Amino acid sequence: MIDKPIDVCVIYNPTSGRGRSVRRLAGLRRTWADRAAFWPTSGPGQAEELALQAAREGFATVAAAGGDGTVHEVANGLLRSQRPDVILAVIPTGSANDYASSLGLDVGWWRQFDAVAPRSVDVGIVRAAGRSRYFVNGLGLGFNGQVTLESRRIRRLQGIALYGLAVLRTLCFRYTLSPMTVRINDDDERVVPTLALSLALGQREGNFVVAPGAVLDDGLFDYIHAGPLHRRDLATLLPRLFMGRGLPADHPKLWLGRCRRVRLHSESALVIHTDGELFCVPEDGVQDLDIELLPGTLRVLARLG
């Protein structure tokens, strides 16, 4: 339990949830009026810099109010600050809110602080082409990255409708396999045409339950490596994700498991998302990745029990 008063900085994206977040934040502003500072963002990347500033100014808790993109930026700012004592709070007002779901946080959790507590959770880091990025919910490449790219072209929709339409468009127009060498934990190497690869910390990716057994603090990624699947294969697999059942472990073109590190080389340039934010697009020419898990690196508020 966190005792009042709370030293909180709320970093919010006024355009998240397709512009609906300002209305959703009205109650939060009233409830936290005497305990929180509210800092709006004005463009991509600013939430990260504001989080870094808030940590350096001594805020004990920094809240990300928005979707998974805002959470991603705020988490990167806090991790860059080198202040492991700062707590991340997630106020879900976005289109997907995947990370909040894995934390057990609903839209109005902030009305009951006695129902949440700090928890140390794992973080991933991806390195490619001389740069790196932290992620807290998951990384996806190939088909999954293309879905993220396609979702940026869709207006007005949000949630499952947004990502469902993005999946259908990707399935129809951007369905490609790339020859890849994928090495899991430095000892299990697979060379195979690849449709998609996901490394999950949380259970959901774009509102789809891709890793129902994923745990945020078990020191492991849950990985889903989809090999040379045909469109007809996805016709039977996608409904399982819609219904939250996960994917079958015995499918001959799927590899599921847990790991701490993945290295890969792709014969073609990759499109990759981290927490639903684009890390790279094919024009960037990224073909080699090194992805590593950092156990217990971030403190977050999560629902008790």
C-alpha cells in the first residue's frame, strides 16, 4: 500500500485513445488534484524526455497516462534516468492498453490505491544498427511489425477493432516470409523462412493474447516463432488469439518456449515494434538483432493478488 500524500508526476498524451484520453483523465485530475503534477506531451518522443526530467527532479512515482506507446516512452525515460527507486504507474487511456492488462489495472484503478503495490518486473532491451531500446510488454517482428505499421494508417477505430482490421489488411496485402537465422539462448539455432517472431513479457500484443502463460517477473521471455505458415494456417490460428487461448505447442510450423536472449539475422530488412511502437521499418535496413532480458529492472504499480 502507498501512503498519502503521493509525490506523483502524471505524463499524459492528450491524443491517446484517438483523442478520448482528455475526457477519461477528468476524474483523475479531480482525485489527484492535491498530490500530482500533470505534464502533457505535444509530440512523439516527448513523454520519454519528460519522464527523464521527472525522475531527475525527484518524483517518487511517474505515471504514464495514455496507451502502450506512452507507457513505452515513459518507461524508457525512467530506465535512462538510472533511478531504480522511481515507480512507474500506468493509467490506461489508449487504444490497446496491453501492459495495463498484464498488471491487472483497469481504467479506474487509481481510485483505490490500497488495491495496488510496487512490484519489480522484467524489461527487455533490443540492440540493432548501433542503437538500443528498452521494452516492457513485448517485441514483435515480421508479420507482427507489419500489423503495427498498418494500424498507423487506420483512423477512428481503436482497441480490438483497430488491430483486427490491421491484421486483415496485413494478411491480404503484406504477407511475406523472410529467411532468418534465429538463435535462442546462444545454443538453439534455427534457420527457417519466418513469418513472425514475438518476445513477450506481458500476455497481450495488440489486444491479442499471444502468450497466456507470460509472467512479468519470472526472468524469461515467452517466445512465439512462426515459420513458413500459409494464409490458411492463420485462418485456424487467429481465432485462438481472439479468444485468448494462445497457440498450439504441437503445430509443426510454430515454435514456442521461454528464453533470456535471442540473436537473429534476416536476409531481408525487418519491421519491428517494441510495445506497439515502431523500432524500425524496412527502409532502415536493419537485418541483425540482439535481444536480451533484464530481470527485475523496473518498479511498477500492479494490482495485489
